[in-house]
Amino acid sequence: MKRWHLVVMLCLLAIISLFVGVGQLNIQGLFAGDAQQWQLLWLSRIPRMASIIIAGMSLSVAGLIMQQLTQNKFVEPTTAGTMEAAKFGVLVSMLVFTSASPMMKAGIAFIFAFIGTLVFMQILKHVKQKNSIFIPLVGIMFGNIISAITIFFAYRFDIVQNVNAFMQGDFSLVVSGQYELIYLSIPLLILAFIFANRFTVAGMGESFARNLGANYQKITNGGLLLVSILSAVVLLSAGTIPFLGLVVPNLVALYRGDHLRKSLWDIMLFGAIFVLVCDMIGRLVIYPYELPISLVVGVIGSGIFLYLILRRERQNGTQA
């Protein structure tokens, strides 16, 4: 698939998504100058579309960076404890800083996400079994421990409903004035392009990177910082979207290869397309009700995850 195909597909799906939903929005009403139609477009549909596109790009790139740094194709923020650590950070901000601004919550969530990711990386160093399937399972178990602690304190301090808002990914509440935090992801995506070659070098291993004169630890920490901030921003803007950072880079790698810089644009575009499609499915499958994006992406993503695992096992069997 050529890149311009993805661009055209993204533009078409973005326009279609504006007209999908319970509120009636149509071209005739917009051209007629209907005030309610224009209000729905500017206050709800465009913010939702923008947040979907940015969230899809952000988590896909975060997954790609994590896969490069861990040298494992099945690691991403929701299989490494990053997202769960960010949720715990949000909980702490609610308990300690009750009147914290969204920016402050994002900062605290980022700190916890970064610490959680560093802990996961340390766990990897002590895991002797480096099987590509075993490592994400360790990350999922690690994330479940953090999630259990988060839920315990949420029940303890009676803020379960507040925390549950971040447990599920949901774009239905995205409106103008409540989603702009996600725009912080844009400069981070630009940084991902700038440091793409360095992440590729780090992904070849510590000894190889050092032989080329690269500071492996500095590059790794920088990549984990990017991943943690992207995860925290998306979490506070739309909640948790599982498997996205795992599925998209692996599907793009099937036709584009593993070189980070060469595949980065395709991964961003494909990630945005994937989330747009899942969001429209969620809005239409039980219309006029809506399924959370985390549910739709989780079901489709887990199916693709199983396919990728079976495909790798078949390849390993053939090579053997």
C-alpha cells in the first residue's frame, strides 16, 4: 500500500466521521446556515475527529518506539505497565491535589508512567527467558498489579467513578474546551521524527549502539520519556485504548519493514485510520447507543494480536 493511499483514506474517513452519530448533521443543513448544525460540527464533531486522529497517531508511534527499545514486537504502553502507571498517577493527583488542573494531572500521570516504564525495563533485564510472547505477558501482569493497587485506593477513598473514566477509552464526551490537552502530542510526534534514526540504532542492541558512538542509555531514556508523555496525554484526553501500539506497527511492518524512519509516516496514518474505523463501528453497531472505543479496539486488536502470534509461530516452525 502506497503512502498517498493512506492519506486519501484518512481524509475520506475523517470527513465521513463528521456525519456519523446520534445528532443529525448533514451537508444541506450546513449550507443552509443552520446554527445548530454548525454548533454541533464545531463544538463536538471536529474536536472528536481531531482527538481520534491524534490519539491514533500518538499511541501507534509510542508502541513503535517501545518495540524498538525493547527489541520485542509485542510490547507497547498497555503491555508494559506504562498506561496502568499513568492511571495510578491520575489517582494520586485526585487524592493529593484535589483541585489540580488538567496540565498538572498530565504532569503527574507522566511522572508515574515514566517510573512504571523504567521499572518494566529493569524487570526485563532480570528476565532470562527473552521469548517474544513471554515478555509482554510479564508486562501485562506487572500492569495488572498496578491496576489492582489503583482500584483498591479508588474504593478506599470512594472515587471509583472518577477513576473508571480513565479505565475505558471513550471519545463520546470529547467536546470543545475539554480535549485540547491532546494537542501536546503534536510536538512530541515531531521529536519522534527527529530522533527516529537514534531509536533505530538503539533497537539494534546496546553493544551495537555503543560501537557506533551512540549513548545507548540516553537514547533509551529519551524514548521512554516520549512514550510516557504520549501515553499520559492520551489517557487524560480519551482514556485507555488497548493493543493499538502493538497492532498498528506490526501490520505496517508487513509491507513497509522495520526501519523506524521509513515506516513512521505510515504508522501514524494507519494508526489514525484504524481508530477512526473502530470509532465509527462503535457508533453504528448498536445505534443510537455507542460502544466505547476501548471495547472495539480491544476486540479487533486482540484478534489481530492472536493472528500475529500464530503467524510468528508458523514462521519459526518453517525456519526450524
